Amino acid sequence: MTNGTAGWRVLCAATIAVIFAAGPAYAASPTIKILTLDWTSQIVVSHIAGELLSAQKYSVSYLSEAADSQWFLLSSGQADLQIEVWEGSMAKEMSGLSRRGLIVDAGDHEAVTREEWWYPAYVKAQCPGLPDWRALRKCAPLFATAGGTRGTYYSGPWEKPDRARIRALGLPFDVVQLKDGDELRSVLEEAVAQQRPIVLFNWTPNWVESIYEGEFVEFPVYAQACETEPEWGINEQLTWDCGNPKDGWLKKAVSRRFPTIWPCAYALIQRISLSNADISQAAALVDVRGFSHQDAARHWLAENEPKWRAWLQDAGCVAEGSG
Ligand code: TMO
């Protein structure tokens, strides 16, 4: 290439930049702000969506937040997309805010989910009667730290009803709430290394199932009324005398502005549907195989091209962002 051509290109690019900057008619589509939260699969799947949107010429950015902030950020339009909304820990906010029109329900993933108390398989021999929750009443001292008699249950930052459940079911347990999925992973790995009894919050699909055998505790079966009607269930004075849903949904949520500003991107988000295997693989690529979140997303995309090509095709339109 000659200097002359290069110079002409620079001039040309500069001129185009000026023309585009000057006219509001050429204003670029605003950036789609994608929430990345505090457990691994959500971050990887956010990057999968982000890579697909970027390839469609949308401008995307990632906002790293604790799960609790998602509702305020989405309903105020400071964030646009939360790609993994879990029924067990997020149903209440999701249904309340979408009913009021403050956020938009962009449909379900194929995955069926569960979030619940969980223990590694070797714990069962130490506490006969598991997975029935009543076994935990007798075995509580096994799960005590430093000589106490009350057991410790390790939770993440997502689950709210644990203390209520402990009270309603008369379980001699205290809750130690950890910061995020990585901290849960550390206490689990440490306990397993020493074959020490542990009961902690876990969920499926997750990376854990690809490494450790284990089971969820079986509490009285969930019903909506268990949350609201004290008379329901074995404790007639208190709510939450039940477990979490066993066959929960997994949804996508977007900001109110999303469908109008980016209708084609919205059509794509509606079609994105991940299976249990997809989600647990996404988590395992990072937590077991050591990929970065973005590399894990690219790896998943490279291995699952027919799947995402079908989403793009079914969405059936070309990005506004590319215009
Ligand atoms: C929201 N989570 C999957 C960590 O339970």
C-alpha cells in the first residue's frame, strides 16, 4: 500500500466520523448493558449472549454486580439484560416486577433448575436417614464448628428463606452466609478434602455435579401456599416449612426499553435457550477447567454452532445495530 492511499483512508475515515457525529439521524444505537452476577454459569452465559449480540454489530458492555442489585438496575434501565433468572431464589422479584411492567420477561430456557441444601455423598453414611430433612435434626452436631452443638449451614447471597425454614422446621442450625459462588466452592473443596461433614447451598445445573457425587436434602415438598399461609404444612404457626421448588424454571429478563430500542436483539434473546448440560458445561469450563469467562463463552460457541445459528435464524431479522 502506498502512503498516498493510507493518507486518503485516514482522511476519509475522519470525514465519515465527522459526518456521523454531526447528525442525530446517524446516532449509534445505545449500548446494551449486560449484567454479570455472582455465580459462574451466569457470567459465562452472559458472555455467550454478549458475543452473539456483538457479532450482530450491537454495542454491548458488562456490568458486574451482586445478584441483589439486579432488580433495581433492570427496572431503572441502568442494566438491560439478566440472562439467568432462577425460580428458587428469584421468582418473587421476577414475577412482581414483570407484572408491574418494570422489567420484561423474555421467556424460559429449556433447563429445569433446583436450588437447595446439598451434601457430598460421603455425608450420608455419617448421618443416616438423609436425604430426609428430619435426619438433620439428630445429626446437627456433626455439622457444628468448633465444638458447638448447632450445625452450620453455608448459604450464598441469594437464598432468603433459610432462617425462616430453620425456625419453621425446628432445625438446630445456624446460617453462615458466604459472599458468592467462589466462596461456596472453597468451603466445599476444603470439606471434601478432609471428608468432613458439610451441608451447603447448591444448585443444578452447576459445575459441582460434574466433579462430586452428592444429593439435595429432601424437605417437605414446595407449594406456593407454604410461603404465605402459616396454617399450611407441618408447622401451623409459621410459613416456610417446606423446601424450594424441585423443577424450577430458568428465565431471561430484560429492561423495559429493550424490546422497543432493539427489537431484533430482543427476538434473539427470546430464542436463546440453554439446556441443563449447556449451563453445567459453561460453569465447569471455568470452575473445573480454568478458562476465563469470556474464553469459556467462546469455547461453548465454537462447539455449539448449530444451536446458536438456529436462534439467529428463528429470530428472523437483522440487527438494528448494523444499520
Ligand atoms: C442463583 N443461583 C443459581 C446461584 O442459585
